[in-house]
Amino acid sequence: MIEHLLENIDRLIQQRPVCKEALESYRELAGLMKEVQPEPQDIRFEERLKDMKKNEGFPLFSREDLPVDLHASSKLFAKFMEHLSNTERKDKDGLKKVLEKSKNDLGWIDSLLKAVLGKDDKVLSKAGKELDLDPATLSFLAQEALRPSLYALRDATYDKIDTDNWNYGYCPVCGSEPDMAYFTKTGKRYLHCELCSQEWAYPRIKCPFCQNEEHKTLGYFDVEGEEGFRVDFCRKCQRYLKTLDKRVFEEAAPMELENLATIHLDILANDHGFK
């Protein structure tokens, strides 16, 4: 899957030059991800337990208990820091502090990765302040360090879930929220998990965050010059979701890349008062 990301980055840059800086930076991280081979995790489910989870709306795992290779992810995170702290980024001083912290406290990266899995914003915020690095950047890099293991987990659970009949707004694998949505060539709506990248079908007229189905409080706006993209929103919970229409594109990039390439839509949605 990492190879698939790398193959699509250059194509996406050619199609949308405005995304060049963000995607070229991500290409460097993806190149480091390619070198990682997570240890396969022993994942077993009793059919009775799996069916019970599905019927009662429970994902296969909770985020904090995901069976991922923390050792491989920690090594990858350290490689990220070594690489990025030697670039001309504006935050390179903070990255160097993170690198030193990683070297002096061997268990610190593991605790950071666990904070990302557990969505412990207090830990991430505290670490960012102590090391002079934006907590959002720290969280993003830690999550990307987990990506090879998360891909392996998604692939290992592929035949354990029915993604076309999971009628919840959270991921059937890890319970995380979606970070994007897309319409298939037939117009069916799918959500994309913000953490493990699993995709699952979901009703078009329904908010995945608060389950609102009232037409009057659901809507979307298009962006001039951005054919094939829109921002869906819910006025009941004030949340939004970027949506890609695959009917417009001959070939869409993996949603992880599309998410990076549409950061300007996040800014626009925030400016409209959505979160």
C-alpha cells in the first residue's frame, strides 16, 4: 500500500501543482515508511464474538487496544525526526528537540504513539509545548509512523467485516471518525477512517458525527475551480466532511493523499464556522 501512495504522489502533483509542497514533503515520509516491515499480529476472532460486535455496533477493536507493532512504529518515528530535523523547515529546532528526547528516553516514543491511538490530547499538547513543536504536527508524524502497521491491520481484518452493511458513522475496525468521504462511480457514499484508512458505506443524507437526517440542517458547498470536491456540513453539530466525487475523476488518488491535497478546504470550512 505504501508503494501505491508513492505511485500516486507524482501524478497528483502534476494534476494539482498547488499541492506540490505538501505532497513532496509527504513523499519523503512515505519513502521512509516503505523501509518498514511491521511484525504480523496474531488476530483471531470467535465468529460469535465478531457477529455480536457487528450486531451491537461495536468496532473490532478500540483505538487504544489496536494490535499494532509499536516497536516498528517507534523506529520509524525516530527516522522521521532524523530526516526532518536536517531540513530547512521552520520548525526544525522543535524537531531536533523531539529527536533528542527520543534518544534520551527510549520509552517516550511509545507513550506518544499510545497517546495518538488513545486520542489523549492532553499528553500531545503537553509534549508539544515542552519541545516547542506544534502538537498537531507531533500528532500527525506519530500517526504516520503508525501507518505501515495500521495498513497491515486493515488488510488482516478485511474479511472480518461487512463494509457495505456497517451503518455507523465510525470505523468498523477501530471506531475512529471519518476524515473524508467519497462517492463511487454509481453514486454510493463511502466514509474513510481518519486512523486506519478503512472505508465503509454510509447513507448520503445523514451526518456521521451526530446521525442527523434532517434535510434542512444538512447541506454542502462547492468551491469554484475545485470540480469533484465539496464540503458537506451539518448545522446541528457544526461538523463538516470533505467529499470527493469519483464520478468526476478518471482516477482518484488514495484518500490519505486526497486529504493532504485538500487542506485548503479544511481552512475554508473552519472559516465558515464548521469544525
